[in-house]
Amino acid sequence: MYTTFQQHLQLDTPTLETLLALDLDTFVALPAVNDLLGSLDTTLLRDTLTDAGQILAQQLPPFYDWLKSELGVERVPDSPDHATKWVVGFLNKKESLNNLVELHRPVPKKALERSIPRLVSAFDGVVETNVRQEWQKAVAALCLVLMVGAAPTT
């Protein structure tokens, strides 16, 4: 997970550790976090949303099966539609980060940690470098938010 965040968000280990130790409200209020989220090329992401949706439609069902069978996550979506709709809503500023976190709270923190590299790598096959990198950065950034907002491991 750290390697994924370092590679796609250009965050070093001490910075990641600091960010992951914050509560969600403090994290979201940080100027650096707003800068990170604001640095996403939303025009490019919107323009390539159809292609990303096709990738998610192909990659998410096996990912969901893996979450259930390997990580023991009980509640996984029936289809990839929710992820695609959420990304569209986020890019169109209709979905909030708090809503994203609440939807994923039931997922155990260890499962989130293990799943992030695999989810970000769903875009590895995108040929256009700038499109691949921007989608991986966007997914990694949203996953970082999920990790900060994850319920503490008991």
C-alpha cells in the first residue's frame, strides 16, 4: 500500500505515516490534501470516463471475488456500476469524500490495505501513459482518503 501511494501520489513514508494517523476531518482540511485532490486532471478524467468505466466493468468483478474469497470481505457490490457512478459523481462534485468513507467503513482496515495496490493496478493496461497515470493517481488518492477514514483495527 505504501509503495502504491509513494509511486502514484509522490508521498514519502514519513508523510504517509503522518497523514494516515490523522482523523478524517483534520486530513480533509489540510491544504496539502486539498492541493493533492485539486491536482487531479478532472478534465482528462471526465474525457476518459467511458474508457475507465469499461476497465472497471472488466476488472472489478474478479476484484470483488478476490475480496470475498481471499480477504473475507462479506459485503461487496453485485456489479461494478456503483464504483463507476461514484467516480462520475465525485468528478462532477456530486459525491463527497465523507460519503465515500461511510460506504467503505464496514471493510476491515487490513482488507483495505491489501486491496489498494490491486485496485490501482486495474489501470495498468491503459496504453496512453498520461491517462493511465491520472486514473491511477485518482484511484490512489481516493484510497488514501479511505485509509484515513477507515475504522481503527481492533
